[in-house]
Amino acid sequence: MTAEIGNLKRIPAVLLAGWLTCTLLAAQGPEFEQPPVKQSQDGLLNVELDVKCFQGTVDGHPDVYLRSYNGLLTGPTMRIKAGDVLRVHLSNNLSDGYCTIEKKTDCASRGMNCPHGFNVTNLHTHGLHVSPSGNSDNVLIEFEPGSDFQYEYYIPADHPAGTFFYHPHKHGSAAIQMSSGMGGAIIVQGAIDEFMAGKKIQERLFVFQQITFDEREVEGKKVNILEEFSQLQRNSFDRPTTVNGQVTPVLRMRPGQVERWRLVHSGIMEMITASLQDHKMHIYSYDGLNTGRLDTVDSYAMAPGYRVDVLIQAGKKGTYKLVDQANVGAAGIKNQDEPERVLAYLVVEGDPVSGQLPTAAELAPFAYKGSIPEPIAKNRKVIFAQQPRSLYDFFNVNGALFMANESPCNAQDIGFCMKLGSSEEWTITSQDQNHPFHIHVNPFQIIEGDCQATNSCIWKDTVLIRNGQDTVIRSYFKRYIGQFVFHCHILNHEDQGMMRLVEIRP
Ligand SMILES: [Cu+2]
């Protein structure tokens, strides 16, 4: 019998019921896998990141060639502890192969704020509180194909334990490389991990990516590649959001079992509003910074660059969808509709276990202990906006495109020149669409409602700035001096100028 969806009344009810059950509840996908793990030992972690071609099948498309870390769709997970030294040896081997084909954008007079240098790279440790200078988290350096570099990060002894991540940050090619799959998790382990292990709560990592490519014919061979900037805009919405490089993987838990999930938005262009069918999510950490409490929600909207750590307690036996909920209109990142997508399937099976969620009181000791000492030395405004011109939009901050070479401390009042050991309050707004604001080195507190009075303001390093709405943040510039950046974390906006150099001086 052939069943046509548009003609259901012809199908006997029993068959229809069976067909619907299969269709709705069948978990279709590979068994859930996590990226390979590199674990620090005796205070040191050495990691090799080889930037080279990935070659394989993605979402049913054969002959996909992408820029990658170590030939993987998702880079290895780096697990470190506060006080460790993290050494990352980055080798740029994007010298030849289908993955390195670059169709130049017509740049006219746009200079550095035009997408360019797709095979030139560098590395950013997103959210880590480390030095922005020298061979540490310095995104103002870059590496041509055929070169290599030894990054060295001294993780301070009081570094918070949580979920962070790494990705390329070379101005002009960050979006192309990230949507090519270049991204991976950094997990800083600490007391909360010992607590969770003591409760027999296992963890699971979800690195979400929006991997983009198109079919092209190169010397008579059909290949799927990412060769030009305009492919991002056109295609990222057509591709599935992958989890650790997999399309709709299937994960398994037992009824009653509790797990902690680390969710990382390593995509570039869409909101991921994560929701697990018939289950609550209990959030205990935003952007790697523990709150010391549990926020119980049905869904959580992640902009690019966000991380969130949640506890999940499996319900009764069955198959449940982890979805990226539909976003309608202004809820979507670009003021446009985003359809629902299935991210993964949870199969609850086997004998029940009596798992228990930790209580807020048990989590309280692990809260991030940041502070914003008074007085507030300066109030600043940040405005994200576009000035549409010709073929491309120009993306600016406070009316200006990114400039790499001029110290903000030479620009008098308009420069983002901050004093070490000072606190500032910034009011950030957007005049065209939603833009996620991200700043390197120090996290910030989001000042919302009466959160200061109740001591409940959330700490983050990335926050979605809604079109036409002010977001107020406070930050304390601690420990590190040097030049670094804040920017929109829709990286194709960043590549086109929506970034600003800042400097902290003693
Ligand atoms: Cu933006």
C-alpha cells in the first residue's frame, strides 16, 4: 500500500495510527558521540590543533570539504583546571585541497572590513579570564597557511569552573571558518565537578554548529565546499544545526536518571532555543559562570557564543525530541522566522533509577564570586547599527567600522580605554536587528529589574541585544592589561566591521 500524506482518509485507521506512532516517535540518527577529549595532567595540557581539510559526508551530502581542526567537524574538547597552563600548538595547513578554495569578495574600498583571508587563521579562547596579549588570548595576530604558533594560556588559580569554548577570530574570515566547523569546547573543571561526580551525575557535551557548504564543480569533479562569503547568508538556514558534528544523534538515559548537559552555541547566524520535549531544564550556569541556584525552564534561547549548563532528569520510558524551537519574527536573530528543528533524540529506556536533582542550597557554594566594586568610573554607550550600501551592508559600532591599529587610549573621550581595577557601566543598544554582544577577558553582570537589590544579577560574557532595547551591563576590569575587542557574535557582522578595539591600562 502506498500512503500519501495528503490523502490520509484512504488509509485504514489502524495502519494510520501505527504509521503516525512510528513517524512521531522514531528516533532517527546515529548514536550520540562526543568530540575527543584532551585532559590536563599535573598542571599542564598540550594540545595540537592542526588546521586542515575535513573530507567526508555531512547531512547526506558526500564529498564535503571544509576547513577544520584536526580533520574533525568539531574540534577536540580541552579539559583543564584553574591554575593550569594550557599550550595550544596551532598549525595552519590550509595550503591546498578543495577546502581551501577562496572566491574573493568584491571589496572595492572596504579595506580590512571586507571578508578576506579565508585560509588565514588564529585562535580565541571564548570566555576564559586570561591575558589578551602576547601568545595568550591575542586575537590581533594571525597565521598564514604554512605557518604555526605556540599559544600559551596561564589559567589563574581563581578561574571559575565551567563551560567555555574556542574558535578562530581572524578578522575577515572568522565567520567562514566557524561555519566550516572550526570550534570546540574548553571545560574548566573545579569543585562543582567533584560535587556532581559524588552525586553520580554524568555530564554530556553538546557543541551546536551551523555548518555551511554548497555544491560546486571544480576541474570536472562535484564537491561540496565553502568558498565564498555569500554562501553563508544563502545557505546557513538550509543546513541542520549539528550536535558535535552529528545530525540528530540519539542519546539514551534511564527513567529517573539525572545528567548535566553542557550546551555550546558554536554556530554563527541563528538563535538556538533549546527545549526537551516533556522535560524541564534546570539551569545552573550561564556562559560558564555558576549561579549557585537552579532556574527551572521549559526552554532557553541561545544566541551565537552562548553556553548554558543544565540538569536534566529523564522521565518515563519513551522517545523525546531535543528541539531548537521555532522563532517567529523579532524572536529570530535577524527579525525573520526560524523554523523548528530537531537537534537530537533522547531515548529513555531500561530499568528506572532513583536519581536526584541537586538542590539550590547544595549548589550555592559553587556560585561565581565576581564583584563590581564601587564607584562606577565611567558610563558608556554602545550602539550596533548598519548603514546599507550597494551590495553589502556595513556593520558598525557607534558609527564606526573596526580599526585595528589605533590605540583606543589615543582617541580621548570616544575611545574604549579603561583603567585596570576600575568598574564601568555600559548601555548597549541595537538600531536594526538583534546582535549578540561579546567582550573578551572579563565577564559582566547584566543589570535587570531589581537584581542588584536581590543579589541575583546574572554574569555572562555574551548577551543578545534586542533591536531597539537597551541592555545595561557592569564590568570590573581585573588583573589583565592590554588590547582586545568587543564585537557582535554574528561573526559575519564582526568580519564586516561590527567590532571595537579596547585597551586596559595600568
Ligand atoms: Cu550583529
